[in-house]
Amino acid sequence: MNKVILLPLFVLLFISSFSLKAQTSYEIQCTMTLEEISQVQPFNVDHYKQENVRDIVNTLFTELDLIYDKLNNDQGEPIAQHIEAVHTAIESAEEIEMNYSMFDADLEIIETVE
């Protein structure tokens, strides 16, 4: 093919790839409720660690919502503090041996935007 055809085609593909990326909409991937998450823990629903589970899950949902909102609205505000809060919540989950696998997809997204 000749350069006259290839160059405009390349430019068109390049621009379309940016516009597709710009239209990415972030939303929380975990679809489980707090009650459902409590039920899949390695300890009983009445166990004292469930209070920690509730706090951790609430923190994760709140911080993920803030991160995704800022990403979706292309706000220039830094999200580092919210990402750090997510990491801290995960550390707390690991300390109490909480099952947080329902947030794996969200954590993968967070890794890509860090």
C-alpha cells in the first residue's frame, strides 16, 4: 500500500484508541453485600472478627467508590490517599485472616491506575 493511504489510516486508529480509553467507566466490581461477605468468611458469622470485617468492607467500598468517581470524572485530584487506604484495609484483612477475594477484580484495577 502506498504511504498516502497508510498514514491517514494509522492516524485514525491512533485517535480511536485514545477515544476508547477515554470512555472507560470504572465501577466497583464486587457485587456482594456486606451480609454475603460476612457469610463467606473462614470464621463463624457470630465470631468477634466479624466486626472488623464490617469495618474493612465499609472502608473498601467507600474508598473504591471515591477512587472510581475521581477516575470517571477525570478529576485532577490525587487518588493516592484513597489507594493507600485500600492497601491499609487489605493489610487489616490479612491480619484477621479475612477472605477478601471478592475484591480481587477491584484490586487489579487499582494496581493499573497507581
